[in-house]
Amino acid sequence: MSITGRRTIFTLFGTVVVLLSVFGCSEKVESALHELQQQIATLQGIKNAVDNEFSGESGVHINNGMIITVSLVNTSLNDMPFEKRLAAARQVVQIVNRLIHGKMEFQKVSMLVVAFVRHERHFFIVNFTNTVDFFQFGKDTTSNFSLNPGIQQTSLPPYE
């Protein structure tokens, strides 16, 4: 997400919080807003940690409140062997486990997907995205993510 996009989200969120506090809102709404604020801050923390670890751009998304997707975009890992990407995916898992473990707003999350993505932009309007590889991790008995057996390698065709 660009800086402008983040500013827009935080500006909208801040405006909603101010309006609700001025005009009053129920405790339930305040609690939900606080949880959303915590979740956004944690997802941004994951993005920053992944960007720092892999010296590149990443995307972090939560889908339906149940699946976190971390995309490593245009990293040198795209051209490396499967084993290197798997090792990097496990590093991402360690980062996510460390940052979300024990946080109530992430209790419903049951899967983490780490994707390696090649993204190209042509003529400012045409975007081409190719998923080089991805790994799915499910929660184990300690509520940490671990590699789902049988879903390690993805059989994606090579990028051309």
C-alpha cells in the first residue's frame, strides 16, 4: 500500500473515531473500532518487518478475518531454487507468529499464505502480476503457524 493510501485509511479511520466520540457511540462499536485499529497497526508492523528482513516490497492482507497473505514482491528469491523460497517463507512465518501471537483480534485467523510475486507495470496503466510460488501454513496446537503437509510445493509453471 502506498503512503498516500495509508494516509487515506488512517485519515478516514481518525475521522470516524472523532465523529463517534463527539456524537457518542455504543461501547460495542468503540470496542470494534479499537480492535480494528490494533489489527491495522499489527498488519503494518508485519509489513515493515518483512520489508526490512528481505530488503524489498511486500504486501500484507487479511481476507475474511481468517487468512493472512504476505506477498514478497520482486525479490531476488523469485529466481532462486524452491528450497530458498521455502526457507524465506519460514522466516516470514516466524515474523508473523511473533507479532500476532496472543492477540485477540487474530484468534480467528487459521491460515497464513506466503507468496512470491513478480509484478511489472507497463505504460502506467497495465499491470502484470505472476505468482512464482506460494506456501500455506496452518495453525498448530500452540496457535502458531506451521507448514501444512502436502501443500509445500505449488507446481506453478515457470515465469517467461
